[in-house]
Amino acid sequence: MSFDLAEKPTRPELFDFHGVSMTHYFTDNWENVQNFQARPDDILIATYPKAGTTWVSYILDLLYFGQTERQTSIPIYDRVPFLELILPSVFTGKDMVDDLPTSPRLIKTHLPVQFVPKSFWEQNCRIVYVARNAKDNAVSNYHFARMNSNSPEPGDWSTFLQNFMEGKVVYGSWYDHVSGWWEKKQTHSRFHYVFYEDLIKDTGQEIDRLCSFLGLTPSAEEKERVTTEVKFDNMKQNKMSNFSTLLTMNQKVSPFMRKGKVGDWKNHFTVAQHEKFDEDYKQKMKNPLLQFCTEV
């Protein structure tokens, strides 16, 4: 499957979709996505954009399917399709999932929990949700929007940050997203909530926790191989994981895999922005149990 587009696409406009800011790339196939038929062994990898989606997708793909030819010949976005994405007259993520030959199927989504097709809950599918602290998430989203022609125009950093705080970015409010999925974890038994910062601090331990959740028992050698393979610098150099094969992304503006660090927000936020953000955060982050760290 190729993402090559003959003409440079115009940037999409943001609009309100059932209370969430979205673009047509994620809503044009809505009915088909909502009617998607999940299977009991499907694994849904859910995140707010730029929270470690590709990282966790790659970890799971290696744990399940190992170092086969697929790792060197099939890009990660084909191995773990993006369920709701549609490039009109090119492909739909839903069709890509339906065509997956693997079992289990690994499926990526950025949908807020209330938009997830109901068959995932009916089939009691396993869910892996990855959350990243809001400040680093905002910075990463900003640079991604700069280089991705399928994103709305981000404007300058201060404009983007204000929009991020107000939920006027693709997939809406970060607060609603991470909190909505956290609440779902309380009622859905097969749910694993991962913090990006924990993955950075101790990748091996987080892989152990994922294996425990998924019922996998890799050998020490296999686990070591996965841990090495998914190091940020290795993934950044790997054409099958760094999205360099997509023409919609201009990696000269900013690489898809940019820094992969905790605390890069300090290089972007002014003192005033930091203080305003923290005040806003206190108002919007209502759940005292959901705690993020912004440096490691």
C-alpha cells in the first residue's frame, strides 16, 4: 500500500464533530468505522496523538511476530493500521485492518473513548492505552503539525499552545482524552494503561508489564532483542518505523521521530506560558488519581 499522493494536499480545516475537534481525514468514513467488527483477539492500541503510539505499536509487533521478514519490508503503519484514517480515493484504515493477515490484529486509534466502535467492548478486546504528559504532548503535536500536510496549519508555538489548552486541535482536549480512557479502565477488565514517561525510565520493566497483561512469555534473549530494537535512536534510523516513506510528511521541517524525551517542553515554554498552563491544568485535570510526571 502506498501513501503517495499526486498533488500536494491542501491543509484540512478543523471542525466540531460531536463535541470534539476533528478533520475530515478521521470522520469521512465514520459509519464504516462505527460498524467495524472487532474480533476477540484484536488488540487496540489507543493514544492521544504523539504520545508514543508508534513506539508501543512496534513493541507489540515485535513481541507477537518477531524478527521476521515483515520487520524489514513492511512499514509499521501497514502492520498496525490506523483504524479511522481515510485518504479519499487512496485507502481507508478500516479496510486495511479488515485485510490484515495476522492474528492477533494490532490496531491503532486516536479516538476518544466515546467514539470507539462498540464491537471492541462487545468482544472484550484487549486495550493498551498510552498517555504522555500534557506539556511534552503539546510540543510534540506542534512539531508534528508543522511537518504533516494532513494536519491543520498550526500557526506559531504560542498560538498552537493556546489552541491545545482549549482543545482546538485534532482529537480535541488532551484532558478529556486521557481522563476518559482512564475512567474506562475502571470498568473494562482487559485494559492496560501505560505512561510514556515510565517507558522512558525503564523500557524493560514496561515490556515485562505488557507481556504479563498480554499473556506472553518471551525468552530473556527475545526480550533483550525487542528492548534493543525499540530504542529511540534505532527506530529513528529504521525506515520501517520512522515514517520516512510517507510523502505527506516533510521530515526536513521536523522529523516524525524527533527527540523521544521527557521534559523537552522546557525548551519551548516561556515562564509565563508555563505558569498559565499549570493554572489551566489545575482547572481541567479533575481526576486526582491520574498523575503525570513532566521530567525524569
